Amino acid sequence: MIHARAIHKRFGDLEVLKGVDLHVAKGEVVSIVGASGAGKTTLLQIIGTLERPDSGSLHIGGQEVTKLGSRALSAFRNRHIGFVFQFHHLLPEFTALENVLMPGLIAGRSMKDCTPRAVELLERLNIAARREHKPGQLSGGEQQRVAVARALFNSPSVVLADEPSGNLDSAHARELHQLFFELRTELGQTFVIVTHNEELAGMADRKLVMKDGVI
């Protein structure tokens, strides 16, 4: 599903990634751990097509995304990649339901067309009762579930999670971790998770350690 080869990335004089190779199979759950500054988040952003590598190649689902133009890349990202971040990035002026269906609106679908899928996901994540609440009215665990539902809206092939339980208490973190593996079993999605949580990292099919810009 993911095939990254010889990925290099620098910011100014700082070389962050120094020739990373990464292969992830379809339906695999891979965790990436390492000290701050090791390059984990930069690698995740490149896999998610939010950053372009300085050199190297990246194939996702057989598509070489490093050769796509900006518009084609945005469309690919919206259709094939879901993101779960530590800080949710929910839009505060919109309800939970509206936040979840936002990827569908971006893809050009109507609110009417998108709503059933959003409700289905909120029900699957046990938060449908809060669908008319705005993020400020939700707990941290509830906000993260809304963020996961949003990530899943377009049925992406790949879900990328950057410290997804970093702001959750241990009980909610454990629930979120379990949810990822249930989703993989049910939907066959591929997960790459950057985390400092050793419990989550250890549950993955493979745990990769990054140090000084390499795996």
C-alpha cells in the first residue's frame, strides 16, 4: 500500500530525513516511535502528501504521488488518505456532524448526499447523540472520535495518525487504540501511527524506531 524509497528532506541547513525506506502492506498497522526530532512527523507528512520530499519516490496504492501536480495531489489526498492529529483540528464553528462530512463537501458532494455517511460513522464511533454539538461542547475523547470519523469519511486506503492519543487520559487512549484495530479488521484500512505511547506502539503489527532521520 505504501512504498517510500530513499526519502530525503531538509529544512534550511537541517537534514531531517536521510534516505528513508518504508514499505507498508495493505491492512497493516505500523507504529513509528523515536525521540523528538527524529523525523517521525516529517515522514508522516510526506506519506500524507502534505510535504514533498527533496528527493526519493513515494507510491501509495500503486500511484507515484511525488509526480502529481498540486491539484491532482489535493484530490488524491482527499480521496485516499485520512488524518488523525493530536489536536483534532476540528472547525469550532461547525457541529460534529458538519465536521465529519467536510471531506465530502470538499470533494464536491452535497450536504444531503453526505449526511447519511456522516451519521453512520458517528453511530459506529458511539457519538451520534452529540452530533449537533460544536467541538467546544465536547470532551477531548469525544472530539478525537469526531476527528476519526472525519478521517474515515471518504473510506481512505490509508489512515495516518500523529500522536492520536497525546491529549487523552489513559482510559480514552485505550479506547482509541482499540478502535483503530477494530477498524482495520472491519474495513481493511492501512494505519501508520506516530506515537510516544508504548502501549499503542506495541499493539501494532510492526513497531519501527526512527533515530537521526532514518529507520
